[in-house]
Amino acid sequence: MKVNPFYWFAAASAAGVGIVKYGIRLPFVNYYTGRGYAAFFLGALLWYAWQTAARGRLLAASVFTLILCGAAGFTGGAELFDDQWGILTFIIFPCVLLSALCLKDCAAGKWCNALGGISFEMYLWHFPMLILWDFVKDRVCMEERIWMAVFTVLVFILSAILYVAAEIPLTRRLDRLRDKDA
């Protein structure tokens, strides 16, 4: 009997969620690997959806879900959900990814490449910024949702500056060195 890989991917992703939610602490089966299993196999599920579903339906469902999540976040409805990791991993990030894939042909260009570079810088620097953010937010009274928006803007600005001032010049220098050695 042949089993569709979709079911294996779903089971492995669910196992990762179980590892995280039940706090299992074994070698190779712990919080960090559970997050990895859940996210990796969710990516495999998204790939499968991308290969089999109609692009228009994927885009419509993704954009609609993002609008609902944004509305819930800014109207206080997000307080009903206490699992930020689950919401981000299984709802928001997949919708952003599928929307970007559906719109990639419409939105090609240098600014998309720059956003890609900035997103890598955001990935690198968001955690150190979170540590600093926790230190600062305890000293200034401001509503949580406003703090989240301020944090996002600050991380984006820092990432853009680092991308332009550090990553681009370093990449060019390394390319010249590589070309010189070749």
C-alpha cells in the first residue's frame, strides 16, 4: 500500500508540535528540535500545497487569513490566543510565504531583492533586539500593541541600515577578492 507523503509530512509536523507542547526533553527530541521538525515539515506541506493547489485560491486564502490576523492583532482579539509560536508558525508565516510565492512574478525587481536582504538581517538581529527591547520597554509605559509596532519598525530600520552599510559592501569586497583569485 502506497501512502501519500502529505500524510507523513503532517504526522512529522504534528510530532514536532507535540514535542514542544509536552515539553519533552530527550537528546534530539527537545524543544528546539521539536520546533525544527514542526516548521520543516510544515514547509514540506506548503511545498505540496504549492504543487497541487490553484494559485488564485492559495493567494486569496493567504491574504484573507493575513487580514483577519492583522485585524485580530490590532483590535485586541489576539489576546484570545496565548500561543504566539503556534500562530506565527502555522498561520502567519505560511500565509506570508504563499502570498509572496503567488505574487513573485508581479513584484520582481531590485526592491524585492533589497527586501530579501533586509529580511536576512532581520532574522540575524531580531533576537538581540528583543533582549534590548525587553530592557527598554520595562522603563517606558506604552501599550503592548504599540510597542510591537515600534519594535518592528526599529528592527526594520536597523536591518536596512546594516544591509546597506555592511552586507552590500562586504559582499562586493568578497566578490572582488574571489574574482581576483580566479
